[in-house]
Amino acid sequence: MRVIIQRVLSSHVVVEEKTVGAIKKGLLVLLGVGQGDDQAICTYMADRVAGLRIFSDSDGKMNLSAIQLELPILVVSQFTLYADVHRGRRPGFTDAAPPDLAKTLYDCFCSELRKMNIAVENGIFQADMKVHLVNDGPVTILIDSDDKFGDKFGSKKTIPDRS
């Protein structure tokens, strides 16, 4: 699973000229689901995003998270995060999960955030979306579960016991 997290002053998603999700100050999360991702990775990634300390404290240091500040998160599906551009000029997407699995894990990710009492707004899965944002900072961070739990070359993704 890959997420691009952007700290925003505001963000909204438009589908067919209608706003379908909007937030003020909070996080915009572009979420890509890859081959081999599962519910455990989904839960882990939602926890990482919610707890990421990228908002300034009273001393101006990035030391506070969206969950601490009770800020909303706008989650937009983005299979193109799994684009393979190593050969030729046209990206390949074989590392992206098939749509049925991606939709299930996209919904799982949003549900996990809601379990943490985070207000979640959404785009529409597989829709042609226009994403508007005012990036704050700018602060943009990439988290890839493959960096922690395996790679696309055959390693089994496993979540370590956190107890």
C-alpha cells in the first residue's frame, strides 16, 4: 500500500461537476493498493497516517498528529501510485491491486480511520476526479508499506507483532 499524505489548509474532490468530499485544515491522502496488500497492512497504514506528527506545536515544531488535533482526512483512491515507468514511455500498472481488492482495502482504510474517531471524507472509487487542494507548508510525505513489509520481488508481506 502506498499513500501520499499532504498537509492541507483545504481540499475537495469534484466528480461530474459536483463536490463529493471536502475538508478544511487536515490531511489529503492519496491511496494506492498494491498486489499482495491485505487487511493487516491496511490497518497498519491507517494507524501510521493518523498518528503522523506533521502539524506544528506551540513551538513551531512538527510534533502533532491529525488524531491529536482532531482534524479530518480526505482519502482519494489513486492506483497510479503503482505506475511502473522503468521501461518505455507508457507506465504499466501490473503492481496495482485488481479493482475489487483495491476497493475493499480502500474502504477498510477509511473504516480504520473512522474507528479512531477521525472525520473522513472520500472521493469516488474509480471515478474521474478533480482534486483541489491548498497544500500547507508545503508538507508532502510518501509512505510505502513495501519499505517495511516486503517488496514486489516476492518477499512475503508480514506485519510484526506490536505487543
